[in-house]
Amino acid sequence: MEESTSKEKVLKKVRNALINKTDNPYPNVDFDTLVYKEMEESLDVNFAREFTKVAGKFVYCENMEELVSNLSQICSGNQWDEVYCTDPMFQELLDKADIPFSSDEESFHSLRVSVTGCEYLIARLGSIMVSSAQISGRRLNVYPEIHVVIAFSSQLVSDLKQALAGIKQRYSNRIPSLISVITGPSRTADIEKTLVMGAHGPRELFVFLIEDSI
């Protein structure tokens, strides 16, 4: 019977293509060699430079004590009366810094500042990789006005390829249902070419990087 619609014709072609598979015409393509040049600077310096280029705010901390001090100063200076955090490790740090925090569902819709971790920091892009497998889940990366990420130098990788390989190794056959790469605060210039910050997510993005490789 002749196909009656363009849709049926397309589907037939797809079915035939799946049944009659062809050999890869480019079997010798090299997928392992790096596309980019090697970075001349260390991963943390490269990340900080690229991250600040996209309006991110970077704070380097030599140890946990310096993190607590820096968090306290920034919260006080920006008048953050309370932050939202669900990660027990970071809650302990907030306690040490005397920063009030909440983690209950009732406070979620009124939160202004969230504190989360991340999966990786991608040095070449100045980007942050997060996933739904983290304690903070999906919402705390996009809902608040201000997003604070606490990361460790051991989470720095050079490129996206290494970050994805790390995710695969860490989660094996239980890959998170959502893996996102955040590059700077949310922004858009779709309306009359006017740049608007915080259009689809946080308008301010902080990364506190703690040195843990010394």
C-alpha cells in the first residue's frame, strides 16, 4: 500500500536505515587527541580568569578556616540575613561562620541565597558542572536570586570531556537524570537587545574554592 503521508514516508526511511546499518565510513577518526591547546596556567588560575569573564565572583580559600571567614564577611557585607542549604557538611560550615540557614520546605519559596556543592569545575570554560544526584538536587541551582557554590581544588578538571568521564566513573550505571553546566549568572538579551541578569536563574553566582591538594 502506498504511503499516504509524508510522515509515513519518513518513518519508513528511518526503519530501513535502522535495519540496514552501514559501516562507519571514517573508522580511523581520532577521538582521543586533545582539540584545544594545553593551558599555560594552573587549573585554578584558568578557572578563576574564565569564570570572572562571565561575571562570576570567585573567592579562593587556602583552607576551611579561611572559607568560614570569607563566607562570614561576604554574608555580612551583602546583608544576607539567611541562606538556604540542605547539605550537612556545608551546614556545619555555616554554623561555624554564624550564618543563619534553613533547609525546610516552608522556607524554600522565600529563599534568596542558596549554598550548594558541585560535581566539577571546568577550568577551560570557567563553568560549573552540577547534577541531580547532589544533595541539593535540581532546584537550588536555578531558583534563588543568588547561588553560592562551595568547591574543592580536587574537583577542578581541564575540559568538559574530563568532567563527563568523572561523572561516568563516579556513578557507573546510575548516571544522574540531570547533568548541567553553569557558565556565569543567568542572563538574556532577547528583549530589545537589553542585557537582563537573572532572567532564568540566579543573577549572582559565587564560587568559593577551597585548596585541598596541598
